[in-house]
Amino acid sequence: MKTIDDFDFENKKALIRVDFNVPLNETFEVTDANRIEAAKPTIIKVLEDGGSAVLMSHLGRPKGQKNADLSLQHIAKKVSDVIGVSVKFIEDCVGQVAEDAVAALKRGEVLLLENLRFHAEEEKGDEAFAEQLSKLGDVYVNDAFGTAHRAHASTTIVAQFFPDNKCFGYLLAKEIEAIEKVMRTGEKPVLAILGGAKVSSKITIIENILDKVDHLIVGGGMTYTFIKAQGGKVGDSICEDDKMDLAMNILKQAKEKGVQVHIPVDVLAANDFANDAETKVVDVNEIPDGWQGLDAGPKTLENFKEVILKAKTILWNGPVGVFEMESFAKGTIAVGNFIDEATQNGAFSLVGGGDSVAAVKQFGFEKKVSYVSTGGGAMLESLEGKTLPGIAAIIG
Ligand code: AMP
């Protein structure tokens, strides 16, 4: 795996694909600079070597049209503040103006290109457009994990114009290493905690992960499809009747592969999908009609605790309850605390994909787990076992 550390950027121009798709407020100020902070080490390495950095990103969904609201000019000041170097901005990402701006760039300088998605060719993965981009640097660096699952011009296609001069930035390299740890090289026992609303959205992940893990915790709304499939009464809980065969098949496969599956034994049930609903703890197989399971119960959490504290490698994807409502967030918070404890005892823990990252941030577990992935869709596809085009383009 070639990373940015394999290159010396002295007098070189690095064309860096970053993910600066950051939120802006009504007056176009950056309200969360995490993604800019995340790209900083890569940019600094290039500058400290004595090179210059050409930054390219998308922002929002302009759908191939120029859109002043989505100009990357809005974020140039923030990028300057974060990296501590005054950033130049150029009002296009290809063509003569961009090429001239790059040619004028001196060592130690940083140039931010205009939103890639103002050109429809970007998302189409257009080769001629990618070739134009390739004129803007000596070395191509991909540091945008959030778009690594897209075969866009700037994330994938452009790499072919840098056969020997392409590499991963620090952020993307860290993401790849974290996934590798869970999927291949992690210390045993390896545990996956999969929650969230539906079996159907997690099925490919579960099937792929069964070959990699020793333990699987199933939580959240998915639970009830498994319970009903085994003959339990789930009341009004979320349940995908058409996925019950699939659930049984997963359990069978898990048994054949020697994976221990842990499913809730009790739940916090509510008489309405509302924070102020009446609640009671019930056996997971005996949820009365008119009631729905919205969080893990106390016995379940005891069981989960035991499994989590024994694990040496942990993947967490999906909350174990409706964490958005305070009344049903306790299970997800407890799981976060158990993972925190396991991590302090030396386990490697990765949180990634969709809502689990939101939950982790909301409850302040971000600094307590080993790694929080920055890419929702890209992480989900990695867990499904897919090779991401943006990664393949650098390795291949
Ligand atoms: P996902 O994006 O698949 O990880 O699903 C996350 C969503 O699952 C969150 O919005 C949770 O509120 C929801 N969820 C978790 N547990 C339950 C449950 N028992 N019933 C309904 N929704 C749930």
C-alpha cells in the first residue's frame, strides 16, 4: 500500500482529493470543520517536504451546474485557519485558469480549486475531465474516504494518469488500516455489533462478516425479525416478515461457521413510538400486542457486556435502540460504555457506517473508541466486502 510517506514532495505539486463536503450556515460559514482538520496532516506533510498542495473536493450536490451557494470559496478562509497557511482559491477546477494558477504556485503554497461537481463529468467519471485534472499535479494523493466508493473522475479515474505517482493520504490510509484490522488482521476474539432498524439494509454486511468474526451481537430493530422467525411474539415491534427466512438462514450459517450469535433476551417495550410513551421491560419473546421493543433490556445488556469485555477486536455498526429518543437511548449508551471499557483494556474498536457514528458523537464516545470512520457509505460497502474503486485505483 503506497502512502504519502513513500514520497518526497520537495519542489513537487501534490494534487490532493480531499473531502471538504462540510456543513455551512445561512451566512456560508463552516459549522463543523472536522473534515478539514482530518485532511490537515496530509497537507502539512506535503508543505513540510517543500512541495505545494492543490486541493480538490466537492461540496453538496450542485448536479453539474455552477451554484454560488456551493462554491468552495466559502470555505477557503476556514482551510487557511485550520492549516495555518493562507490558501489561494481559483474559480474553476480544470482548464487554463486552473492550470495557470497551479503553474504560479510556489513551494509551501496551497491552492483550493472550485467545486468539482460544478462539472457533470466529475460524477460521470469522465476520462477526458480526469485527464484535465491530472495536469494540476505531479503526484496524485487520495485522502477522501467518504467518496472512495464512487468511481468519479477525481476519486478514481484520475489515478490512471499517475501510474507511478499516486498514493493514499494519511486519513484514507488510516481508514483502510482500521477496516483491515476488523476484517483480516485483528486479534481474536473478533466481535461485530450490528444494530439499526432493518435486517434488509444490513444483510450483505452480516453475510460477509460471518466469515471474519467469532461473535455477532444483533441489536436494535433487526432483533424482532430474528425473534419472530424463531417463533417469538414481537407485538407491534418493527419486523420484516419477508426477511424471516433470511434471518433463519443467517443463524444456520453462523452455526456452521462457529460464530456465536447474541440476540436480546429482554427489551424495553413502549406502547407508542414516542419519547413519553408508557414503557416496561418484557421478555423478547413475549411482547404484547400494542407494545413495541425500542431498546435493549437489562438482562440483554448484561449479556452484551460479557461478550464485549472479552473481545479484542470490535466493530460497531448501528444503535441497539431508538437512541434519538432519550427514553430509548440507554442501551446504546451502555454499549458505548462497554466498548470504552474494552478499549481501555486493550481492544481495538472501530465504529462506522451511518447512524452509529451519529450516536457515538452525540454521546461523546468519539475519543473513547479506537477509530471512528469518516465515511458512511464507503464504510458500509467495505464491510459488505466490496473493493472500493477509489482504493483499487491507487493499489492497482
Ligand atoms: P441504521 O441506519 O440501519 O443503523 O438504523 C438506525 C436507526 O435504527 C436509528 O434511527 C434507530 O432509531 C433505529 N432503531 C434502532 N432500534 C430500533 C427499534 N427497536 N425499533 C425501531 N427503530 C430502531
